[in-house]
Amino acid sequence: MLFRSSVAAVEGVADRVEAQLQDRPEKEMSTDEVGRVVMDELKRLDKVAYVRFASVYRQFRDIGEFMSELKDLLNAKE
């Protein structure tokens, strides 16, 4: 069960993603573009949620790709 603040945080992400996509001059966009916007927001909100989403969105083929993403995430933090 999500805490109230967690629900608010997720709703905030959804609102920011929606606003960012609606502010674009192009009314059509690829799922890749939508996925990148969602990933950027998740990276700021919750690193674990980001990695979970990235593993599906980027369709990691093996553990090496997964580990590479984790290393990039850890290095960005430093």
C-alpha cells in the first residue's frame, strides 16, 4: 500500500509528464518519446521504479545491459 505522500508523488509525476507532452507543438509523438519523459521523471522520483521501468522500456537483453544501467545510475549520483 502506498503512503499518502507516495500517491501524491506519483500523481505529481503523471501531471508533469502530461503537461510536458501537452506543451509540445507536435500533437503526435512516438512511444519512445513518451517513454523517455516518463523515465526522466521516475529517475528523479524513485531510482528503483526507474530501473524497473527502464528494464521493460529498453528491453534489456541480458544482465550486462541491466548492470550497465545500474552503474550509470550510481555514477550519476556521485
